[in-house]
Amino acid sequence: MEEKYLSPKDAAEILSVKKTTVYDMIRRGRLKAVKIGKQFRIRESDVTALVDGSTPGEDGSILARPAEGRRESVILCGQDMLLDNLCAHVNAQAGFQAVQRAYLGSYNSIYATYQGQANLATAHLWDRETGSYNLPFVTKMLPGMEAQVYHIVNRPVGIYVAKGNPKEITSIKDFARSDVRMVNREKGSGIRVLTDSLLLQHRITPAMLRGYETEAPSHAAAAAAVGEGRADCAFGNARSVLGSKTVDFVPVKYEQYDLIVPVAELEKPVVQCVIETLQSDALRMETAALGSYDVKDMGKRLL
């Protein structure tokens, strides 16, 4: 099969980061790229591997740990674009790449932290039994590990539909209609956990859905599938379709996005800087300016 190549802009949309971040990843060797004429092109498989967390470092971890004697850095898992600003602030204060990113979904973020492949995790995992976010998963997925949890933002999530909502899709129950085709998110993402939990709540099985097995690696990719007519609906956050000319957003609920910090990591100055930056007015104002984020309790300790 012929390898598909992406522009830095396309790669940025899939990874939910800024285009400048993609160029920085190319410069640091985090992403391999080739030059075609004057433009960089990146293999789609490399970007997908980064989303899946399957790009190994030299020691087999998600990202290579710093060599002996080098300044210590930490790995922060998460896909939201606001983490770019958080890392930029910390790295500017540290004077080096003190925080590196692993672009993993919520479930996989916590799992990587438990496995020792990452230092910090972010999550937006809805627990159907309690109706709450993240805290039930922290206690279940980090057995024997003491952790602190800090709130990042609340953000609206809902259903992506074609402009004008021609099929009048208003809830997840409409996903089971015979004239509706969905596109799903990858396993391990917070949106996939929410989707599967809501389906279970309404007793809708995957066999009743068209497109359930079709997965998109990011909010932007799911929205693109709907906007291009390859699907009729998908779950995602509101910010990814702000200003879209092809996709409308049907709000369903506000989700809670949090930072999970193992207590054993607190002795590291970089981790302390991450927490202090999260609690700063500067980051709060920058995040609010991005739109579709509720930053009221940003930095508040929850656990």
C-alpha cells in the first residue's frame, strides 16, 4: 500500500497541537519528516504511532528518558492543545525541554504513568456508576500509588453533525438509527470512554451501530469525517469545531479535565513548576482566550 504523507498543518490537527509544535518536534527528531520541494511532509503512520504512544525511545519507553548526567525532564501525557502553553511556560522557566509530551488519550495516559513510562497524566474519564470524572479511575488504575489530582478545565463535549444538522441528530440514541453512520474515537481516549458508557447506559450495542469500528485519532479528525460526509455524527469537544463552516456542534455535557501527579514525582522541581504554572493567572488568562474552556477552578487540588 502506498504510504500517505501529511503536511505539518494536517499533522497538527491530528495531534491537537499547534503547527509550530509540529515543526519543533521535527527539529528535535520527535517526528521524522522529508522535504518535498520547499515543504515538509510527514508519514501518516508516524503521526498515528505518536497518537497511539507506540513510538519507542531508545530504552523502549514512550519517550527516551534523559541520559545519565543530563538535566532531568519529565513526560506529560495528554492531547489537548492547552498543554502546549503549559509546557512552553515551564520550559521557558527551566531553560531547557523540561517537559516533554506523549500524545496519549486519557486511559492510556494513566496506564503509562502506572507502568513508569510517563511522569504525569491528564484525563477526562467519565465514570458511569458515580457520574463523576477521573477520581474513580485514579484509585482503580493506580493501585498502590498515592497521587494528587489538580483541576485543569471544564469543557463542553457533544455531537458533531453536518452543518444545519440535516438528520436532526440530538442524542446518542440517534446513533442507532439505520440512516445514521457514526465515526468513533480510539480506545483509551476520554471521548471513547464517554461514548461507550453512554451507549451502555442506553442499552445500545455496537452491533446496532453503523461505523462503530471506524476510528478517528483526534477530535479534529472525527470532525473532518463528519464535515466531509464520511460520517453523520461523532462525539468530540466544542473547541475543535469553533468557526467550522461544515460542522455543527450539539452540546451534551461539560467534561472535567484534570492533571494526575503521582506523589513520588512531587520531589522533582520540574513537577512543582508544572503545578505552579497550572495555578498561575498567566496560564488561566491564556487558556480562557482560546475559547470554550471554563477556567474558573484551574489549578485547584481535588485529591
